[in-house]
Amino acid sequence: MSTNVLNSASNIQEKSQSYEEQLKKIDEVRTAISPIPEKLSRFCSDASIARYLRARNWNVKKATKMLKDSLKWRLEFKPEQIRWEEVATEAETGKTYRSTAVDKNGRPVLIMRPCRQGIGEVLHYVVHNSKSVAGQIKHLVYCMENAILNLPPNQEQMVWLIDFINFNLSNVSLKAAKETAHVLQNHYPERLGVAILYNPPRFFEQFYKVVKPFLEPKTRKKVKFVYDDDVTTKKIMEELFEMDQLESAFGGNISESFDIEKYTQKMKEDDEKMHSFWEEGNDAPLASNCNGFMHESSTSLDNSPSEEEEEEPDDRCTSSSSTAKGSPDAGLAVAAMSIEDCGHVKA
């Protein structure tokens, strides 16, 4: 069993506990949720339980409730059974897709382009996806599960690269925001390693200033503001990615962009891997992050200051991620709501 449980760089409560104390709490949660159906037991590994505990600051009672609710959701929603054909219409505009690139830590990268929700262009033809929040959430869940499937050994987190070209306030959907935040916060805790907000509108900075006092230090480090006209923030990209593997839209050297035909083939191959893992019990890549222990995202940007040393960052090079303290993944609510519902406004 890995000792990476001690790797957290930003949570004082986690630092104050010994390895044995953390193991004890993991066992307490496992006992509290037992008996566990065999299929769901894959979500109750030490690594999985540790993520829920970290999301609830190692409070056993709160982590137990969170995990129970998540297991119930999995039984009902069946995210591992979603296949490409079910979400292809939502995906064909290229609003959200897994990049061929990974970051320097080997983490998969989800590229998100909010304003491709609703309408886009494929092979010079205009294409549309739905305005259904349920359909958009299903596509989001498929993308999350696919990124997790492609995690390398001993890595539990992914990178979000969000391109805000042509974004405006009309892109905001409160209904989609609420549902997106709920799914990410409650069912994918600690899965986000770092999120790059690329060329976000200036009102995002004002939003950050409002929520910043409510954020934990580790939460602040989750999201990075990057502007293509700011040399300082562009260095974040160079520190995180091999630029020869990154799309030119983000300052990289790859001229290719989203290709629906190539992506469809890749997703169908991944669907086979998913089926193999769940239905046949083969050792698909997904198993690698189910059998590990814990890997707190201290690798997001290795030069980030510790909690005790953290300085006030410049507003153009700051990080944020939550609308609620202790909910880092849900902290992308403002960004995420536009990712999955960009073309219209709903109450």
C-alpha cells in the first residue's frame, strides 16, 4: 500500500494526521458503508474512500454520507454504461473532448469550449447539439468517466483546459450550473488536478475576488487564469505542458484541432476498454487508479507555495475554484455551467 497518503501539500488537517490515523478513517468509512455490492466495491478502494475523506476534510461521518449518496447515484445513473453513441450528438460540435495531449505529470486533459454548445461546424457543415440539460450532463459524465479510464498508474486527477473565446454572460445557464456543480462536487471529488481558464472574460476576475475569502488554500491553487497577451500567465502553460503537444489555440505548436471522425474512433475504442473492465473483469487502464491509494494534487504546479507560505497572487495570475469552501471541483460552477450549456439562458 502506497505511502503517498502523506503527500498533501495544502491541507493542514490532513498534514496533522499520521499515516495510521488516515488508514483508520478509511477503514471506518468502509465499515460504515458495508455491505457493498460486488460491482460497487471497485469504488470503495482505499484511493476512492480517501478522495471522499479529503473532500470532507477527513470528517468520517460527512465522507460516509457523501460516498453512500455517490454509490446510490452510480446504481441509478450507471455512468460506466454510457457509450459514445448515446452522447455523440452532444459531442460533435467539439464543446468538450479529451485531448491527445497530457500534461507533464501524465494527466489526461479535457478541452472545453463553452460557446460550441448548441452550434458548431464539422467538415464545413453546421451542426447542432441539444438544449437538454439531462443530455448535457450525460455527456459531461461520459467525458469524466473517459478521462478517468485514461488515467496513468498512480494518478487520480485530470486537467481541464477551458477556452473562453467568444464567451459572454448570455452563455450562463443557472439550471445547468446547478446540476453540473452537483455532479462534479458530489460524485467526482478530488478528480480535478488543475483547471486552466484561458482568456476568460474580465468579470471572472471580479467573481474571483468575491469568492476568494471563502476558499481554502488548496482550492485556490486548483484554477489558473491565463491570458495569451500576458507573458507571466503564459508561463503557467509552459510549466504544465509540453508545448509541442498542445493545440496552437492555447499557445502550443500543434495546428490540428478537434476532428469528429478521429475522435469518434478513439471513443469507440475506449468504450471497448470500459466494457472489458466492467463486464469481463479484465485489467483495463481504469483499474490502475482504483487500486492505488491517495495522490493529492501537489503536482498541479510544483512551484506553488505551501499554505503557510502562500502569497497574494496578481489578479491576472490567480487561482480559484469553488463557490463553496471545501468544494474544489464544484468551484468551477461558473465555468462549468457554461461548458455544458452555452447557447441559451434558463432559470
